Amino acid sequence: MMNLKGNPELSQNNLMRPLLNYGIACMSMGFLIEETAPVVWRGLMVMSAIEKLLRQVDWGPLDYLVVDTPPGTGDVQLSISQNIPISGAVIVSTPQDIALVDAHKGAEMFRKVHVPVLGLIQNMSVFQCPKCKHRTHIFGADGARRLAQTLDLDILGDIPLHLNIRETSDTGQPIVFSQPESDEAKAYLRIAAEVVRRLPPPLKKGDVPGPRDQTSKIRGSRSYADETKYGLLRILIKPLIFTEGYSH
């Protein structure tokens, strides 16, 4: 989706350098294994991979660190929520009932581990015929909105089911970059603004973390202060998560 391939290089500190495109640094386990190789990991192997992507990558100063995970409430989400200080979660779901069941479980899981849920995003919300402009709710209408009401959460925005999104993603040219004035790009930008608006203010160097921050530090790390090397560290995960950190 970002038109990136290849193996990451190592820095002088023996840290992996993320691949860069459109001004965004990216790192994935997909860069470290064969393209067609499956990743069938659980438990400690999952947390080890997460630790590698966080602590063995030379991220440099960042505004946000975005981490995309599989949907559901599996080892990835649970390991991250238990081992990393998190600022908030965003749940992404299509409107159909079967997807909303998993979205509901995800929101409840984050609440049980005391991770604030910032809101829901309704993906593939509506399809508009490119010829007659008729709008069809292929996956159902407003299912995520009803779930948001049930959970007393905000809807952060809707992403339409549109050919432009699929084509630009497949060619590695994000629609917010390749077609910034399109309605689809503006939908993404509005959601990004809503997510950022709901985040707590970033910690500055010298700030003292609150009680939750101190008890949520990454296990096995040398010290919580090590977070400074990531700059402003926030993680966005799908079902999405933000973590708090420091800025230089």
C-alpha cells in the first residue's frame, strides 16, 4: 500500500532503518520474511516480534507511529495492551453484523485492560455507482453507528467503498497523496483530525508520567526513559491503539 519492498538496512547502532515513502517511515515483519511466507505465531513469538519492531528500529523523531494489526482480540492486541503504555484505541469495522460482533469484543477488551477507546470508524460504509451516482449500502447501513451508540462512543468518520481507494492502494499511491482533493481523501483526513483531537497532549522531555504510564511500561526494557529514543511515540493500531511517549 505504500509501494515499499526490500530489506531494511542497519544503522551504526545496529538498529533497523525503516523504509521511507511519502515522508512516512514504515516497518513490517513482511520486510523480514519471504513475501509468500505465512506468519503463524502466537504468545511469546508475537510479543518478541512486536518488541523487535519497536525497540530494534531506528525510528528517529516522529509525530505518530502507526501500527496496523489483524482484527479481533488475539495475542497481538492483548500483548500490546498489557506491555506498552497506550493513549487510546480506535475500532475500525465494516457495517455488517458479523464484523460488528468482533468490533464490540475489541472495544470491551480494551476497556477491560483500561485502554481508552477514542471512537469507531465505519469502513466501506456506502458504494456510489460511478455512472448513475446511486448510493448502495452493500454491507448494511450505519451498523457501526448503532454499535457506537450502544457502547457510548463517537463515530470518528466513514470511509466509502470506492474504486479509487482500491486502485491507489494496490499501486502504492495513497489516495490522500495521489488524489488529495477527492472526497475519499478528505474522508481520511477528517478522520485523522478527529483521532488526533481526542488524543491527550504529548508528553515533553522532563515530564513525569502519571500512575498508569508508570505501571504500563514495556516489560524487559532497561527503563521507561528509553522511550525517549522514539521521539514522540504514539501507536495507532487496527483495532487501533495509541501509546504515550516523549519528544526530544
